[in-house]
Amino acid sequence: MHIAVCIKQVPDTKNVRIDPDTHTLVRQGVESIINPFDLFAVEGALKIKDESGARVTVMTMGPPQAEEALREVLSRGVDEAVLLSDRAFAGSDTWATSMTLSAAIRKLGDVDLIFCGKQAIDGDTAQVGPELATLLDIPYATFVKKIEKLDDQNLKVTRQTDDGVEVWKLPTPALITVIKEMGEPRLPSLRHKMRAKKAQIPVWGIADLGLDANDVGLCGSFTQVVRVFSPPRRSDQILITGSIEEQVEQLFSYLKEAKVPGV
Amino acid sequence: MKAVVDVKKCTICGVCEGVCPFAAITVGESSVEISDECTLCGMCVDTCEFGAISLPEVGTGPGADLAEYNGIWVFAEWRAGAVHRVSHELLGAARRLADKKAVELSAVLLGHQLDKGLATDLIMHGADIVYLVDHPQLGQFTNEAYADVLVDLIRRKRPEILLAGATSIGRSFIPRVAASLKTGLTADCTELDISEEGLLLQTRPAFGGNVMATIVCPHGRPQMATVRPKVMKPLKLSEHQGRVESVEITEGIFRNRVQVLEIIPEQDQTAKLTEADIIISGGRGLGRPENFAILEELAQLMKGAVGASRGAVEEGWIAPSHQVGQTGRTVAPTLYMAVGLSGAIQHVVGMQGSKIIVAVNKDPHAPIFDVATCGVVADLFEFMPAFIRKVKQERE
Ligand SMILES: Cc1cc2nc3c(=O)[nH]c(=O)nc-3n(C[C@H](O)[C@H](O)[C@H](O)COP(=O)(O)OP(=O)(O)OC[C@H]3O[C@@H](n4cnc5c(N)ncnc54)[C@H](O)[C@@H]3O)c2cc1C
Ligand SMILES: Nc1ncnc2c1ncn2[C@@H]1O[C@H](COP(=O)(O)O)[C@@H](O)[C@H]1O
């Protein structure tokens, strides 16, 4: 079994914000991290490797420094890594990203199962997984928390919905997007760290992937950001003080006034 | 590719340097340089008061013949035989857009042996036309069946705009629709409008809600967006007239690759976070697993759900399915009550869209107070039981 995991390096959102006074983006201390959902995806793939043996290849499309992210997951036990990097990829929306990733999956050739995170925390779109599956014409399931083998051709996946869980039968090759319950990411091991340090990571650009510059990056994107601004600040903040009894009374009338159902 | 600086307009004021989230801008003595780190996010374009920075044009590549596309569609979602309220909300928002563009508003209803009342209900919430597709394969949701039928309908009827709820169903299959049709899709919008040129302006939070972005899809059709539940206002138009059109599906459309083996509805009402109007959430401040009972009592009284911080989940006090935040659920109830949780940014990104946020925390400097609409500085063990007593008293 060959499993591919798609990971993305994202700015750590906790440091990204617009300064309320100057209306400019505060970039102080914005570090890059691996999208947390993608670490759950890596863990899911490694669990299958542990249990029934599998080759796990991780890939990311991003700037040259996204190589760090690949080395980090290599040090957690992933077998191989590929970096998809080209100036022409800049400005990709989810369509252009999926297009690029689909070309890379085809180039790998023999992939049976693809893991993506549920969503990337920079854009929170949750679209790349399903779009990638569509471009590869393989079935997919989103928000998966458990994956089991049903028989030689089929997987049994448990997915979380708004109203409960669903169990689907999914024939391979297939793609799943995963949530936290897939498993806490394991830590890097010393052995794999050594290997990760020395690993040769191939870099594939548009020529390697046989893509046209018009199909990738900003050129290949359909959506365009026309304005970026700070969310309106809440002007309706109050603080309740006094004795416990007074606070209880105040909160109760506050909720009553706001017509909150249930009070 | 990167943002472009017009040297004639640039005054080298340096403001752009500080706004670039990727540190791609360097302001030199005599020029502003943009490096390859540039991701074309557009942040600098917006800040430059001299209009000196611009982004290269998005692809005009495989664009659609725009004039052929007309009207606004809403994907109508149902649960347990009734229209889901997100569809009412979408129709409310879309009615306004349709009136602004002077076009028809249609709802698409996919299912099997659905009650006739559903179509009427959609009309009374603003639809001019209801396209109804009835087929045994649509009785249960799967990505492929739903997407492929919707794609087929869109190819035949060509709407200009398609909206769907950003629910576990919409967010799962709508990307397949967009990718099949080769068009753009914006996820989880919280604001929609029509631009002067007639394009759909799709506004949504990014970077965990710290930044808002307005997105357009100039060349692909339909322009597609999923819309966050509980944000748009439904309309009740009991006099509104509309018609229902049953649509036959094209032969051989179902691929049947995926099979639903089992559907297990959540029994625990307090775990239905995304549906809940009221969420009472707890964190490490609760101190012990048993203390979640305090929150459960209030949640039951108010018919709400119980949420939790990752802190509480990591302690093993409550199941991970209750976790709210970056790696848990994103929720936006009418009331979110945060009890004994500090309000770490990873928690806040999952709940800051809530209408009313009440924070109960004994530390007046806890960051949760920055997002709370109503802050209560108190010891939760004193405050919560007293508050529950009050709610009960008022009931009697
Ligand atoms: C990649 C990543 C993803 C994450 N994702 C999430 C996520 O999805 N959701 C999430 O919640 N967190 C997430 N976190 C964790 C987050 O950073 C915080 O660690 C976590 O939210 C803290 O939980 P807490 O508020 O319960 O605990 P604490 O920060 O310990 O806060 C406890 C609070 O309780 C108050 N308190 C204590 N006793 C009392 C009392 N008697 N009365 C009143 N108040 C009291 C204290 O003043 C304190 O403010 C994530 C972190 C990372 C790195
Ligand atoms: N640039 C990228 N490179 C590799 N994988 C990606 C990239 N962007 C998104 N993904 C994958 O798609 C998932 C969903 O991303 P998104 O649609 O951006 O929310 C992520 O969790 C990743 O698994």
C-alpha cells in the first residue's frame, strides 16, 4: 500500500492580526507551523504503516522553505517526501492547489490512499481534499475520525457530521480528510531525525509535473481577493461587577434583554 | 509571481513593509522591493494609500461564457424530513441579492420521497422556483450522488450564482461540484453582496478570524460560496408565489462507488454543538471531571449543548467531540458561555462568531474577556450554582 499525505505549512494564526489602531497587519513573531490537521493526517497514515505495512510519502506545495515541514514529518517516521515548488505556483487558490497536487499524485503513480487534513488553519477552506479527489476521479470522505480495512479493495471509514457519525464503505484508491480523533501526532524519534536530516528531498516544478503555467498559481485560480480588512470590533462589551447575587441578577437581565432563548 | 510596485506612484513611505505577513517587502533607500516570499495575499495593496501596489490579474484561463449564466440558486438542505434552517437563512440572503440583480431565485431540493410541504416551505422563504429531484439514490447523502446530480442540473440550467450552507454536508460535496464545473468556490462566507459590476462579493474570515477577506470569482461560473450557518437572516414571506419543477436526472449519472453502511445519530443532545443555539463551555478551571455536571445542568435547563476547551479535553474530563476551537468544532450560537477557560486564541477562533459571549473567570486579565460581550469576574463555583438557581426560580 502506498499512502500519500498532503501537508501545508501555515503561518501560526495566533500571531496574525490587524492592529486595531493602525489597521495594519501585525506580523511580529509570525512563525510557520505545520497545519495541525495535517499532523493528524500524518499520524493516521503512520498508524496504517505500523499495523499493516505501507509506504508513506508526504508532499507539500509551497515556497522553498516548506522543506522544513517535510523534514519534520520525515523525523516522525514518514518514508519519503516531495516538495512542489515553483514561482509559478504563487497565488494559488484551492482549485490551482488541487490541480498541482493532482499532477504530483499522478507522477507518483501508484498511490492507493491519500490523506489530507480537514482544513488548513490559514484559510479554513476545507476544499483542497475534495477538489483533489475530484480531479483524480477517486471517491472521498471528509471529516474522518477512524479508518479500517474492510477487505482487499475497500475501506471502512467513520466520519463526524453535524448530527452524529456515519460509516462509509470506500473503495481504493480513495482520499480522506481527517479530524483530531484520528490520533495525536507522535513525536519525532532520534533515528528518524537522523534520517530526515540527510534525506534528499526532490523538488518538482511545473515542468516536472507537465503543467501549463496558465493552469497553476494565480493564473490558474478562479477566485481573487479584492479586499482584506480587520473584523469589526465589538462595541457591545460590558463587565459585570458586584457581589455574586448582584452579578447573577445583572447577567440574567442582560440575557433576558437580549432575548436569549431559555431564560 | 508577486505583487507589483508602481515606482511612479510609490513614495517609499514604508507602510507596506509592516503589513506584509510574510516579510516579503523591504523598503530601501530609493525603492521598495518585493521578494519571492510574496504569496499575493493582497494585504499591502489594501494599505497603500497611494495605490502604488497591485496584484497581477487572475487567470482568464478556462473561463465560462458569462452571458449564458443567469439567476441565483440555493442548495436546499433537509434533515429528518424538514428544511434545515441554514436553507431558510440562505434564501433570506439570496432574496436580497436576487432583487438587487433583478433575477430569479431558485432552490434545489434533492432527496427521495420528500414531503411536498418542503417545496412550499422554500417558496414561503423566498424561492421563485423549486427544482425538485426525487431518486432513491438521493435518500441518503453521499458526495458523489449529490454533487453529480447538482452538476448535471447546473450544466443544463446555468445559474450565475450558487449558494450552499457551510454544514457538514455542504462543505463536503460542494467542492466536488466546483471542481467538476471548473469554477471558483469560497468557503464559509459570513457576508454576501453584489458589486457594481454585478459580481458576487464573498466576505469571510481568514487567519482564524483575525482578518476578513472579500473574494470574487470574475471568470468562473457559477460563482459559488458556502455560507456559515446562523449568520444570515431568514425571511418569512407567506404571500410569496413560486412554482415547483420536477427534474428528471440524466441516465447513468450515479457512480455508486461509495456506500453508506451506517448512520449513528448523536444521542447526547448536549454534544450537538454545531446545531445548538446555546453552548455552555468549560475549561481547566472546572478542576475535576465531575464539575462538568454544573455545566450540563445549565445546558439542559436552557436546552443547550456543552462545549469544552482543549485544556479540559486533554485532562480527559470530557470527550473530544465537545472541543471547540482550531482543532475542534467551529460554532456560532446565540449564546456562548465560557466558564473557567482562559480564551487561548486557538479556542477563540472556534467561537468568536457567537452572538453573545459570556465569560465567567476569576482572573480579570484572562484573554477570554477580550472577546466576551459580557464579562463576569467571579469564582465559577460560587457564581454558576447561584445563576442556575436564578434560572430555575424564574421558571417557576
Ligand atoms: C496547534 C494547537 C491547536 C489547539 N487547538 C485548540 C482548540 O481547538 N480548542 C481549544 O480550546 N484549545 C486549543 N489549543 C490549546 C489552547 O492553546 C489552550 O492551551 C487551551 O485552550 C487552554 O484550555 P483552558 O482555557 O481550559 O485552560 P487554561 O488556559 O488553564 O485556563 C483555565 C482558566 O480557568 C480560570 N479559572 C480557574 N479556576 C477558576 C474558578 N474557580 N472560577 C473561575 N475561573 C477559574 C483561570 O483563571 C484560567 O483562565 C490548541 C493549541 C495548539 C498548540
Ligand atoms: N499547498 C498545499 N500543499 C499540500 N497540501 C495542501 C496544500 N494546501 C492544502 N493542502 C491539503 O488540503 C487540506 C485542506 O486545505 P484547505 O482546503 O486549504 O483548507 C490541508 O489540510 C492539506 O492536507
